[in-house]
Amino acid sequence: MPPHVVDLVYSKIDNPIPYDQQVSFNLVTMYKQMVLATTKELFMGMPLRVGDKPQPGAGSLELAPHNTVHVWTGDVETPNREDMGVFYSAARDPIFYPHHSNIDRMWEVWKNLGEGKREYNDDLDWLDSQFFFYDENANLVRVKVRDCIDTKKLGYVYEDVDLPWMNSPPKSTRNKLLREAKKGEGIEFGSDKFVKFDVHINDDEDNLSGPDQAEFVGSFVSLSHGGKGKVNTCFKVGISKVLENLEAEEDEDMVVTLAPKVGKGEVIIGSIKIGFIPKY
């Protein structure tokens, strides 16, 4: 097969996008997911601690490009887009490993974006979380998160390359995102479902903006995990820059539009809240 440009906002819709437009969508998507995710909570997701309910909410990088590339790469001829498109079989595909290496590289890039290097010393619970692996000699070894923060200590670094998405902020066609964030709570669906919906702020509901526009603020994306269980999670996205771009910072009201792409009728959303989260 000839090479294809990946679709970082993939929705399982067979609607070919011109090459230049797809590249533009991808660049702006990466800007939103990396640059506008200005806190650890927005980028890495909600913390999970002992006693918490599972799946408290994923961060921007996990939703896209992580989840969208999984589904885009999966085989359309299989029931659940195996291998990459579903949790239980993804690691059978060799591309699983470079894909996750690239996600790790993007984490390394993000740690050095913005106002200096991001540190993690404020969350000892996370730093001291432990995982167990078998090494190359089949010996069980214990690894803490703090052992994996600095790639140099793990024996590798990533090559410095150009980041064209750094110069690709979204633009508004309407002329009208602390760290203010919009949070959808009580998002519930079956664990065997692939779910995706897009979120728009102050957009034209009859002509919703594309991924390269400011009104398109993000996507919730969840892979199928198989089984017959229930997923109950949340989705949080930063909107301070969105409101600034839309000249809507002082508005008393805003219109939030949720556009279902995959799983329409399969998802329950309990509530939508807008609030402030700490800058850290």
C-alpha cells in the first residue's frame, strides 16, 4: 500500500480529506494537545489513588494522538479493528511499539514546553508508585515511576527535531482556550465500545468548525476494551486560550456543543462543568 498521512482526529468515517487539509488538521491538533494542555492534569489525566473509582479521566495525549492512531491503524476488515484498534490485541501489531515510543517522546517534549521544565516533586504518591517486570534474565524486578522520569538514566535520549505544530495555533472564523477548563462528568458507556465525540465552544451548530479552528476544542476518544463491563469516566479540556481567541473571556454565557462521531446513542453524559484548575 502507498503511504498515507495519519488522521489524528480519526472518527471511523470514510471521508477522504485532501492531503494539505489533513496535514493542517494534524498540526493544529498537536498544538492543542501539547501546547494548550498547560497542566499535568490536562496533559496526563486525572490522578488515580487508592480508593478512587477506576478511570478517573485521561489526558490530552492519551485521547489524541494515542487513541486515534490506534483506531486509524486497525484493520477495517475485522470486527473491532484488530489488532491495533482494540485493547486486547493491540500489541500483536509491530507498529504498537514505535507508536508508544513516539508517545513517550511527546511526553519528553511536553516536559520542556512553556515556562521551564515541568517537575513532579509535588506528587510523591505517583513518584513512588511501583510496577513489577521480568528482566532479560527472567528475574522479577521492581520499578518506581521516579526511576523512569529521566530518559538519560534509562540509557536513551530522543533526537531534537523540528516541531512544526508549535507554529500552528487554531484560528477562529467567527471573529467574535489559572487555566480555565471544561469538564464532562459521568461519561458512561460499555467497555466493548469505541466511542468518540467532539467538543465545540460558541460554534455554529449547523456548520461546525473543523479541527484546525479554535471553536473545535477537543475530542473524547476511548478504545474498545472488550468484555461487557461499564466505563464511567470524565473528560477535561483547557479552554482559556479558546475563549481568548474567540474574544469571549468576559461573556456571561457560552454555548457548548457535543458532536457524536462514533457510538451515538451508546453514551450517557451526566453533566458539564466549567471551572478553574491550579496552574502547576
